[in-house]
Amino acid sequence: MKDFDNKELIRTYEKNGFTVKAYKSIMTDKERTLKDAQIKYDILNIIKDLTVTKKENIEYENKIAL
């Protein structure tokens, strides 16, 4: 069960007759910073791709109109 090696048990509760355990991942500040930076980088790339695609579509439509 390596799934829970880097996780910390937050709380345990009963729901519909089952015991539910809530976990959170344990990360160092450096790991958290790197993960946040990667997420921001991915978001910026998505926005960039959408902007470029929209610009290409506008240019394509302008060429058709000529």
C-alpha cells in the first residue's frame, strides 16, 4: 500500500455505515513551491495556446474575406 506513504491522516468519520478516512499529502515547502510553479506554468501555456489559436482563426477568416 504505497498509496498512503506520503499522506497524513486528517480525520476519520462514519458515513452510511462505513468508516471514512480523510488524508492530505505531506509535502515540503520546496515541493509545494515547485508544484505551484508547475501549475502556474501549465495554466499560462493553456492561455497562450488559446490566444494563439484565436489569433490564427481571425487571420484565417480575414484571408477568406479578401
